[in-house]
Amino acid sequence: MPDISDISGPDKAAALMLALGDEYGRPIWNLLDEEEVKELSNAMSSLGRVDAKVVEELFLDFAAQISSVGSLTGTFDNTERLLTKVLPEDRVFQIMDEIRGPAGRTMWDKLGNVNETVLANYLKNEYPQTVAVVLSKIKAEHASRVLANLPDEFAMEVIMRMLRMESVQKDILDKVEQTLRIEFMNNLARTTRRDSHEVIAEIFNYLDRNAETRFLSALEDRNRDSAERIRALMFTFEDLNKLDPGGVQTLLRNVDKNKLSIAMKGSSDALRDLFFTNMSERAAKILKEDMEAMGPVRLRDVDDAQMEIVNLAKDLADSGEIVLSDNKGEDELVY
């Protein structure tokens, strides 16, 4: 919210109540009727970040208290926590349930339950910018399957729009809202924008090998710099080669051995050697025998197994058990 003149009345009230908190705000909450509480709570839950300077401009009468607060962020969770302190529990539940929407799920959660073929068939008739918004908001794994089901020319146009997308435009959000009949779309316009290359790299991580190669090759023809940046941001099964011995051993203790044998059917000799040398002689022998007995394996099964192990590695990195390095081998990244 860069300018005070752009802030609506409900948003001003929401910022005030968040700044006052439960102690100073309690008398005001008690004076509001049911509809006022609902409207104010809805505004609070979708407020997003408000800079400290704007807070002070809005509430000059309360400068002494608010200047110490600094910036604040209005979210669903802190709105619920505040209401719990000042209103009866059953009333809070009713208010937050209405804000949350049908079945307590957001638009993007609901889209995540739509079959990728069905969703792709719908999206291919929409504007590429609309599809770019949808794919940048839903989970990367689901977005990758939708992208792979779109016509190649159209998919590339969507990717280019995602790379250039500065923010979620209101007219596009309105179109999606009208078509899908989803509530509370304005919340999405206030979310923090992720780097578009990171979004696409994460989506590409979930593509099968053929689709990944197809899209990256096509992107290189149109925008080589973006293609190289996306490729550098992607973390693949082969990047596990950068794990130190301790990290490999931790991964091996947690991995499904059947998945590992399938994944290694499509890996490089260097990565196979890394895993074998960090196993006991007996475990390495059993794994080699399992791989030989398996015979030919479908590329799709190899890709799925490799992605499952990569995701396991990322989970272990998140918990601090291993450290993953980026593709450039420079600074260490923990996913």
C-alpha cells in the first residue's frame, strides 16, 4: 500500500485494529455488531503487509503507540489469534469459517484437486496471461503436469508470460474469479511475488525427462538467458552427486531401496559409484543384483523414482540433516 489515498476504509480500520492489538482493541470490538465484525475481520485477513510509514500516516492520533510497532502484516492466522482473545470461541469460528470460504479451502487448493488433463483442456482456451497466473499460484508438481498437457506453442507462450509477469493483474484475477466462481480473489493480488525463474524451475523439476528437454530447448531458442538461469535453478537427481559422504549415508538410511534401484537404472556411473561406495559391501552387492534382475525399466518409472528421492533429499535438507548445493557448486543452499 504505497499511498494513503489508495487505502480503502475497511483496510484503514483493519490496519488500526491490528496495530492496537487485543488489549487496546478489546473495547472497540465489543462495540461492533455482527456484520461489522465480519467485514473488519475479512479486511484484516487479506490486508497483507503495511509499511511502518503508512501506518504512522494513517494513525497520527496514535503515533506514540504505533511508531513502536513498525510494519505489520495482516494474515488469516494472526487475525484468528486476535479475535480469539477478544470474542467468544464459537463466534470466532463462525467468522473465520466464512472468511476461509467453502470447505475451508482456497481457490488454488481446489484447483489442485482438478485432474491435470481437465484443467489443461479448460486453460488452453484461456488467455496465456490467465494461465500464467494460475500456474504460478498452484503447486509446482501439479503445474508441471498441466503444462505438459497444453499444446507446445501455447505452453511456450505461457512460460514467456510467466517470465515477464511483474504482478497479478486485477483484471485477470476478476476474469478467473468470474469463471470459476471463487471467493476472496483480492487476497492473491497482495501476496509476495516470487522470482518467475524460480517458479518455472520448480515446475520443470516435476516434468518427465522428455517434457523437460522439450520445453528447455524451445525456451533456449526464444530466450537463452532465461533458459540458462532456469536450468541453473533446477535441482535434479544427478545433483545428489554433490552430497558429501555423510549426506549420502543419511539419504541412504531414509530412502526406499526399491525406489533407489529403479532411480539408479537411469543415473550416471559417477552417481552410482557415489552411492555404492557409501554402502556396506553387502548392501551394494544386493542393490547391484536387484538392478540387474529388474531388466528394462520404463523411463517414466525412473523419472518418478528419481523425483521421489530428490524430494526426500529436500525434506532432509529442510530438517537440517543434510546440505544440498546449487548446480553451480558455489554457495550452499538449503531447500
